[in-house]
Amino acid sequence: MRLLAIDPGTNFVGVCSAYDHRTWNLNPTKKAGRAERLSLLAEKLTDALSEDYTNPYDFVVYETPFCRGRDATRCLWGAAGVIEAVAHSCGVGVYDVNNAALRRWATGSGKKQVKDKGSKDNPMMQKALTLAKGPLTEHEADATCLYHYVLENLEVK
């Protein structure tokens, strides 16, 4: 099964597949509005899903933004819609994961534990570094945990 895990963020998106970990910068000019960032996300995701026709992705998974604070949710609900729409148009299944369930799996607790997300004291970062070779950004670490969580928990019927 080929899986593409995405950790959506306001300006950056962490991506993890079996072959790589990368960050997509969705605000390269530092002045891009929401529409430009979502357009860039759609472009990068379309490219990623159509780059290998001989061995296409089976699923795209992302961390659900709908259980975060109000401002983050307002910003990221568009990203979730773009991910769903592009995956659907490319014929790829979509699976979303609640971030509390992901944190519970990775850290043993569903609560946020560290304010500095990129810190090595961050339990999500520590878990990701046991799963992948570092260094990883905060978004890549979350995508790495998401990738392995879904491989372990997804039931395909």
C-alpha cells in the first residue's frame, strides 16, 4: 500500500511517504494570502499524486484541523478541503486522523505537552525521530507519526 501523509499548516505542510520526508512552503513570498497558499497546496499535491503513474498512491491521510483553536481551524479547513478534492480528482482514497488520537498513539497522552513544537523536548518529535532518520521539521515529524499511525491502524476492506 502506498500512502502519502500530510500535516497541514498555515504556511508549511509536512509530507511523509515511504520514500521521503519533505516540507512544502506554502508562503514563499511571505505575503501570500489564503487563496494563493491553498492554490499552491493543490498544485504540489496534484504533482505528488500524479508523479508516478506505474505505482500510484492508494491513500492520502491528513491530520484533521477541525479540533484545534478557532483561528487555526478557520485557516486550515480550506487545506482539508483542497486535500480531499485533489485526492478525489486523482482517484486516491482519503483518510483523516483526529490529532488527539495521533498524539495518544505517539506520546501516550492526547494532550499537547510542549509549547515549542520544534523542540527536541517535544514528545511527537521524539517519537518521529525513532521512526525516521532526522533531522525533521515540526511538520515533517507530525507527518512521520501520522504515516506510521495509519500504517498500523488503517483497516482496508
